[in-house]
Amino acid sequence: MADKNDNNKIPSGRFPNTVIEPFPLQDGDTVPSDILRFERLISGFSSVLIDAPAEALEDELNSWLKKFVDFFRVDRCSVVEYLDDRKTIHMLMNYIVPEVDSVPVLSDYQPPDGVIEVLEKGAIIRAEKIPDDLPQTFLGSIIEKDKTKSAIIVPFSIGNKVIGCISFSSYREEHKWPDDAVRRIKLIGEIIANAILRIRTLKALLEEMDRRKKIEERYTSIIETANVGFWIADWNQNILVVNDEYCRMSGYSREELLAKKVWDLDASGDRRKVERDLDALINNGSTHLVAIHRRKDDSLFDIEVSSKIDEKDGYICSFIRDITDLNRSRKELEERLKFEELVSEFSTTLIIPGDIQIELTNWLKRFVEFLRVDRAVVVEYLDDKKSGRVMMQYTVPDAVVPPLRDIRITPEGEIKGFQKGTIIRAEKIPDDLPESFRGGIIEKDKTKSTIIIPL
């Protein structure tokens, strides 16, 4: 385990977006049941939050805190945010096991000077024997006052800004926080941060929608100051008012948008779909939906639309948020979770006695399918530093390319370059293929893209 003093050091700069590596098997592991159990837990957690509507996210998050407390075998899990005054910590959600009933729960708390400053810099606080290894800044804080025996605090961020943290505490016995636990808590915090972003956005939009009764007086103000797209449409779906932000999002000028109907911007081109959305709005008084719009340059962007009927004038007021980046991040998160599950299964397979050569070859096929490519090859460089021996390879049946020979002579300097750790990443061959690889088997096989990573 890493030195606890190192874990409490404050890294320079802002807290970066967390990149979670696959959890390695520790020495002595025979069956990685703990790893697999966490993979299933985090996969379920992520799926629930992705599918849940924004208004249900807080309830979902609260229900999952108990599961994380049970998994880590601790007494408490708390999620807090730092308020704008940079002095106050606000409790967003909290779970304490029933056996611990003497610990107070504060909705707002002002910690000792310097605590929030430390946490905003992304420091991870890992204390296993309080107060002995609690950082000086935290002495006298609520952690010590509540007679906490062990605690870990892991910040989470939106973009590059730390907005809060997730903490786990043990009151009845001391608890260890190994590196794999820290990695897992970081991943949980990253998922929670995305959910908090959705909650904040929904609350902001709902607050705006509640003020629509004064819309006539505030047309100008909203058009000039709203940081999300906004328009007002009539029952025939004519756009009557639109703000600068939606003009920027769509690439159209205000004059061009005012000449359009709502369905002109919907990428589906399905007028009936837009009319069905209008029917739902009439029946419910408000709607919250996702759609895809088409920009002036014909590119597409994902949007989240909250619409409400202005009761006084009967116009339709809509707030439009570009969620393209959010959806991309969500997809990347799903891909990463799938990859971690795949690698976990791969590791499990290799520690079970059997024919490793056959297992590795079979797994090449699965990695090819996961990466959506046509071929994977593992090559060993021979001692003459000129030849490479193909240890295993897999090519999809649809790719009309001959298998590689068992032994092949590599171009001059290729092995020497790889022994230095050079990674070859060519996405448009031959344009970005290094000179030393020109004329080799990569080009001869008419490869369009390739990546070569030394082992």
C-alpha cells in the first residue's frame, strides 16, 4: 500500500477528470470475487443513473449509498458539495447504519480554516487510525468530534472544478483504505458528479420555468442573459422568439430561425413526432424530452428540451440544452465499464490452470470484437533483432487478408524503435505511417489504420 503521508499531499493544479484503470489482481488472490462483485455493483449503479429521469436522481443516489456502505463494510457514506462562499459544506445525501445512532447529521457545516481549500485542490484524505494519521488541517473538525475511527474523503469534479466530495467513515472499528478501494471510490464519485450535474441543470431549468408567468416582462432579459437555448413558439410550431445561445448552438441567425418551424430543426425529419410531443405538452402542461437537432452546417447535436405552456398568453416556452458532450461522456463511461468487466474476466481466465496459448488466442477474438477492428497480432522479437515470431493472431472472417507467417524479417530499425517503447499509431495509412514502415507488410496488406504497442 502507498505511504499514507503521500496520499495526503495536495497535488498541484486543479483536480483532473478521473481516469480509472482496470483493477489489478493483488498478490495472493485466488478468486477475484471482490473485484467481480464491485464490477457488478458499479455497472448496476451506472445503468440506473443513466436510465433514471433527472427528477428521480436524488432518490436513486440515496438508495445506493447503503449498498456502497455494505460493500466497503463501513458505517457511513456522505456526499457533500462546497458552497460558493468557500466556507460552507452542504450535505447532499447521507446514509448511516442503524447500529450507529449517536452521530449527528448536519445539513450545513463550516469546517476549520483551510479544509475546503485543501479539498478543492483535489487532495484525497485517507485516515485509518484517527487522530494519529489525520492531517493537521483536519484536527478539531467534525471528523474528530464525532469520534470517527477511520475515514476517507475523495473529491469529485465537474469539468476541471472540484465541487464536492464523497466520504466513507467507520465509527466502531478502524478500517484500512487500500489503493484499490481508493480507485473504486474515485469511480463512484465520478458517476455521482455526472448525476449532480443533471440534477443542478434540471433545478435551474425548473426554476426558470416557474417564472414564466412574468414572461412578457422578461422577454428581453431572458434573451440576453440565459446560458441555455431558449425560444417561444406558438401552437403552429412557429418560432416567435429565440435567444443568442440557441443561435450559437444551431449556427443559424435569429432571422433564419424566426422563419422556421420547430420541426424544421428536428433531425428526425418526422413532423408527426414533433406533433406528438406537442400533444403531450397540451395534456401535461409541461414536458421534458431529448431530441437531436440539425445545425445549419448539417451536423447533428443532442439536446434536452424542457417546455411549458405560458398560462397567460398560451405560448410555448422552451429551454434547450446541448447535451452532446454529456452523452459522449456517458458513452465513454459505459465503454470503460464494459472494458473493465472484460479485462476482469480476462484476468480471471488466465489465473485458472489450462492451455494459456489457446486461451490467449480465443481472447484475441474478443478484444478484436470489443475494439471493432479486423485483426489482432502478438509478435515476439527474436534475439537477432531482425526477426519477429508471430505468437498468436486473429483476423475476422470478413477481412480478405492472408495470415502472417510464423517468422518474418522486420524492416531495418523497427525492433530497435520498439525496444525504446515507441508506439505506432496510424489512423490514415499511408499518410501518417512512419517512414521506416513504408513498403512493409502494413502497406502491402492494404491496411487502413493500425496501432502497434510494445510489450
